[in-house]
Amino acid sequence: MNGPHDLGGQMGFGPIAPEQNEPYFHAEWEKRALGITLSCGAFGAWNIDESRHARENIPPASYLGASYYEIWIRAVDMLLERHGFATAEELRIGHSLEQGRVPKRVLKAEMVDGVLAKGGPCDRPVDTAPLFAVGDHVRTKNFNPTSHTTLPRYARAKTGVVDAVQGSFVFPDDNAHGRGENPQWVYTVVFDSAEIWGEGADPSLTVSIDAWESYLERV
Amino acid sequence: MSHGHSHADDNHHHGNHYSDMQARVKALETLLTEKGLIDPAAIDRIVETYETKVGPRNGAQVVAKAWSDSHFADWLRRDATAAIASLGFTGRQGEHMRAVFNTPETHNLVVCTLCSCYPWAVLGLPPVWYKAPAYRSRAVIDPRGVLAEFGLTLPQETRIRVWDSTAELRYLVIPERPAGSEDMDEAALADLVSRDAMIGTALAKAPPEATL
């Protein structure tokens, strides 16, 4: 979707203002927000692509005004309600009113080290050979889906060169919507800045994205 | 939209809560604990992990070893996930690693324009600026302007390669080994490698004795 999250090339956000000796967390609630987000993800009720899509669905004015942990919490609220773990009223008042859905797994303290160390690998075998090879010229798709995609707007309908064949991975555009993992080959595609940004582009710049095979066509 | 959830309703119901995140998150943790959906001690453990165990010192060890051991550097180029795992750094947001090496000709810079993808296993949790719109919007169109804000001005002839982490690959920049560090061991070398140098918004630091 063309949501507020798709920020590449937008302007007007001001200085980056890196903070010297930045602490890991700026408030106690950020620690809890991290832990709640990971704990709820461990239910196994939704996947990381659905989480990302929930974040993209935050209305633009809220998204752009929120810190990242706030974005996470807003998305967790949406997901808890969507998947029947909590009602809107329970989320509003912060107390349990009824027995909701029971998850497959509740993350207990003694499970944390193992779960974090394992992570969530999303490479999957496919039974087709890659369509493209390093050095091939490819053009990215032009589309504007209302659903999840990881092809950013700035890199649509652009011609680049395959820089690496990275393996085959779960396809987020399907996985975010419960349509299955449907793995595809992923390629690193590199673009000259002039192809993306046109007039006035920095000639010393190249930009790459990692693109699923169905985003690409041969030129 | 495929799901019938009204976001206007979200704002209506929760708007006042989001204005006070401390209260909002406390209420959510209370609710989830009452429902038996979370274990507050698990949250403590997650926080402790990222405050004390998983952070940019991990990545700095990877870089120092790559500088010191050409076989390891080659392995990192070929299979960064395995090479990094050999040092004990694995897991969440480090499942599929790629190492990109700066050279005298090319400087690498990593961003996630769509969200906040970041190699947690080697760098820990991302800094606020990495997740914020200013960096995510500008890194791909004006990297020199971005680097200048970090105090880094590269020669005009240096090529800049920006890696937008749009899939599940997580990128670690291997900065160039600084001059004057030839006699340093891995532990001392790791001290020259900042988090920002491994994102690409800084270079490795000069060795202390080399600063004039």
C-alpha cells in the first residue's frame, strides 16, 4: 500500500539529529513496549509481514507523529483485536472483561533466550531455478496495491541490474494477508541514481533494493 | 482494504491513551497479564538481553576479526550468516546476514525506508534516528547530506552505495581498517568500530596513538 511508511525520497522531515551516547531506551514504557510486541508475536497468531502491514495501516498523521515504539503498540492493539485476543473495550480500559482466544504459545521468561537465539528464518526452498542472473538488466513492476508490498514507490517502474541472487524467501505480499508463504527468489537490484531521481541526481550514488522475483521483468 | 477494521475508530477509542504512552503501555501490560497472554518476567528478560548481551559490541568483534583474519573476511563475503554465527551471534533479526565491505572507491550506507529493519544480532536495537522519517526518507536520495549531519564528508569521487533493506537480508557494513592500526590486536581493533560505522554513517575511528 502507498502508506505513510514508504518514506524513500520524501522531503521535509528536517534534520536527522543523531543523539550522542543514545541510551537503549528513552523511557520505561519503551522497554515494556518492546517486550509486549515480541511476546505477542510469539503467540504464533500472526506473522511478521502482517505486523508490518498493521503498522503501515496507522493513519498517516498518526504514523508520522509517532515514535517507533508507539507505532509498534498501535499495531499490537490492532492485531490483538483482529485476532480475538482482546476487545476494543478491554484495550481501552486496560482490564480483562471476557475470556478471549487462547494462543498456541505464551512466551515465558525461561523461553526467551531460546526464542531470541532461534529468530524467525524465512528462507524457504522453491522448486524452480532463478529467472534472473547477476548482471541481468531488469525493470521493476509499476503497481499501486492497496495491500502489503515491499517494493517501495521510488523503485517502481525503474530499470536496474541484478547484483546478487540472494536465495528464496517467503513472499510478504501474500504472507501478510494469510495467503500462504509462496516463496520466491529474491534479488538485490542496483539502480543508478539518475534512473531513480532523474535531473540533479548525485552521479556518485547507486541505490539497491532486495526484490522478489515477481516484482521484476527482463529488459 | 481486505480487513474490515476502521482506523478512524482506533483513533476515536484510543487517541487519548496514545497521548500518554506510559499509561497506555501500562494498561496494555496489565490487560495482557490478567489474560495470561504475557509473562512480565519474559519482558524483563528481553529487555535485559538487549541492554546487556546483544548490541554493537557484537558487530565490532565481527569487523575486528575480518580486519585481522583474511580467511574470516572471505567467509564473511561468501556466507556472512555462518561466519557471524561462528562468533556466537545468531537469532532474531540476524537470520540472513550480508556483510558489505567499504573500499577506497565505495562507501556503503544501510537504511530501511519502509520500516526499521536492522541487524539486531550484531548491532542490537536500532537508534531512534534510524527508525525516524528524516533518515529513512533522505538516505536514498541525499546520502551525502545525511552523512554531513553525522560529521562525515566523503571525497566527491567516492562512490556511495545505499542498501535499502526491503527484504529479510540484514546488512552489516565492514568499514575500512584505519591507518596506523597494523599492530593492534582484535580487542583493541574492536574499540575503533562504532555502531554508526557499521551502518555506514561513520568511518572506523583512528587509533589513539595516530591522532595528532
